[in-house]
Amino acid sequence: MTRQLQLISPVDGSVFATRPVVSRAEADKIVSDARAAQKNWAARPLDERISVVMAGIARLGEMNDEVTIELAHMMGRPVRYGGEFGGVNERASHMAQIAREALKPIIVEDSDDFERRIVHEPHGVVLVIAPWNYPYMTAINTLVPALIAGNTVILKHATQTLLVGERLVTAFIEAGIPEHVFQNIFLDHGTTSELIAANSFDFLNFTGSVGGGIAMEKAAVGTFTPMGLELGGKDPGYVMEDADLDAATDTLMDAAMYNAGQCCCGIERIYVHESLFDAFVEKAVAIVSALKLGNPFDKETTIGPMASVRFAQEVRDQISEALADGAKALIDPELFPEDDGGAYLMPQILVDVTHKMRVMRDESFGPVVGIMPVKNDQEAIELMNDSEFGLTASIWTSDAGRAAAIGAQIQTGTIFMNRADYLDPGLCWTGCKNTGRGGSLSVIGYQNLTRPKSYHMKKTI
């Protein structure tokens, strides 16, 4: 009997969609078709590839009203936020704009005697394994530059956002992308690992859990398959004594609570200079208390359910453990009667927290944040670095030089000053420690999705 992938909507617990997983033979055929299509796709002029890819993005934009409704059903994001097309278009447009420069050959010498150059050659077949929390934007990070660079792409999406891959492929096919250049696939974990172990792919990009990243690396052992991994975060914010308090509070609370806290670079822990601590906490509590938890189809809702009951329970467990160990919860449960003990989870702010508590160490990926006072920069740096993860860090100060000096001491992929929870497509999206390896977007994203090939041409003998 064919195994089915089942998408349970967090809105009401109903089955929203099912899809059959492909067999190993069917998966091999999809890979074979992608490999056969890749040479002709890579041979097309760069401007043609860019044009087709951006036509696919434009077609996706035309579907945005439907996409917004599907996202609410699949992972609970309120419809008031209008889907993800703004971010998708920003990232895709930037990668298209820089493609000619990023992919042009590096000319070392062009003389009467020698031509020496380095070209960027596509890997071949790229597998993208995308997560559910920002299902379009995270896929686009690799999908667009991979296709523009001349690779073919196979997309395996998370079960929680089962329809996203189909929607993307439909948009690109309707925009004119050649057959088999971009395909969606429904795979179980076992077949995925078998395909990777069989050296089916020339590049692998995975966004997900640390455990998932370990599984990818284990499956790829001995294949030398290059891969990019983004595996999670526990991103800190640091509010210095000279920070704009209102701006810091507004931005950091939004970064902690938006999308029910289910953001790769969301803020999960905050360190505030002791001189501003009380004022910061008071403003933070007022902001979070004003959120409206509810059905994502209600236009008044500002925070919807978490994507699954399991994810919500992990956050509840972290909060309960912290409270048992002496933390204090500041948000009144009576303000959030919609918290049903299931996927609908009220937001929470914790103080009197320590790094002995899981809520300050483990990835929460939900609407909870711990706030601690610090005496100085050095204490803040030590606490920010006291984590197995390193994706982003948000520093709040009026002194750019001081922010840069502190940033140089923080083990992370991106340093923000007076900003948080934003992906700049002009910069490399990357992390360190257990957050993963590699990098997407920017010029470096193109470098990772191609391999260097050198030409040393001696014109005279």
C-alpha cells in the first residue's frame, strides 16, 4: 500500500491535504529526468534563464491571494499578513539583478600568449529540502539562484506545507520553464536518505532541525556531495544603555512573536543593560499583552496557532520547566482565553531566567522570550555566545563602532544593529556552530551553487 503524507491543519485539527509518497523507482526517474534536462537548460543564455525564472516568480505573485489562504490552513499564519510574496519577490529580484556580475568569468590573463580564467559551472541536479515556517521564502533562497546558475532543481517540501512545492512548480511551468528543469517530489525520510546515499544529487540544501542535518550528513557519507545546512537558532538581542528604547522594544518583541515565534532568525532571548531593564520589560509586556490570539482567518488576529500541537507542547514544556526553576511569567493568561492547550498557544515573556533553563538554551521556535539584565558589554557577549547555535544577533545602540566591535566577538552568522529578524538578500545568509554550514543568497550564494572550473590556455608554442 502506498504511504500517504498527511497535512494536519493547526486551525482546527482537520486533514487539509494528503499526497502519496513516490517509490524509489519513481524517484530515480525524477532524478534521471532532471539530469537529462540540465545540460540544455545550462546551455541557454543567462539572460534567458533569468527571464524564465522571474516570469515564474511573477506568476506566483498572481496566485498570492490563494497562497495566503493555503498558508493559513497549512501552518496557521494570519491572513492579515498577506502571505510571503513581498519577501519572495525581493530575494528573487536581487539574485536576478546580480547574476551577470556574480556568474561572469574571473579573468586572470587575456594576452597574446595566454588566456587564464575561472568560470562558474553549475553543479547539475540540486535537491532543495525546504521547511514549513516560511515555506516560499526559504525555498526561493536556493531555488532561484540554482536555476539561474544553470542547475535543475528537485524540491522536497515539509509535510506541514505539502502544497507549496506543487504551487511553485505550477507557477514556473505556466511561466514557460522547460520540462523537468524544476520538479516537485513527495518523499519519505527513508527514500530521501537512499537517494542521497546513492549520490543522486550534485548539491543538497537542507533547512530544518539539527537532527535532520545530521541525517543528511550521515546519508551523504562517502559521496562527497556538497551541501548547505541551516539547522536552527537561539538568536539573542542586546539592548545597550544608549539604545532607542521604544524602537528596541517594538522591534525585538515583533521579532520574538511574529509568525507565532516560528522564525529561523526570530529573537528568543534578550539581554538588556540593567539601567534600562525595568523600562524595557514594562514596554515589552504592554506590547505582547495587546496581541490577539485566534483563528488566522479572523482579520483581527495578530498571532495564530502554532503549526502543530507538538510544536506548541514543546514551548509549553520549556515554560513550565523554567517556572518550576524560578522564572517568572509576566503575561496574564486571562488575556488569552483562546489558548486551548493545543496548537493555539498564548505568547509569554519570562524574567528571572538563567542559562540553566532550557528556555534559554534550546530552540523554542514559539512565542516565548526570556529577558535578562546585564551589567556591561562583556557580560552580554558571554551570554550571547553561550549557545550551541549561531545564526543572527541583534545589537541596539547609537554607536556603530561599538556595535561592530561587539559584533566581532559574537559567534554568529549575521550581526544586526538596530534591526532584527530580517534577511538581506545582498548579504550572505549563513550561520556557525550547530546552526549549520554554507551560505545562501548574495554573490556567495551563487558561488555555493556552482563549482569553479579553470582554463589555462597557452596560445603560443
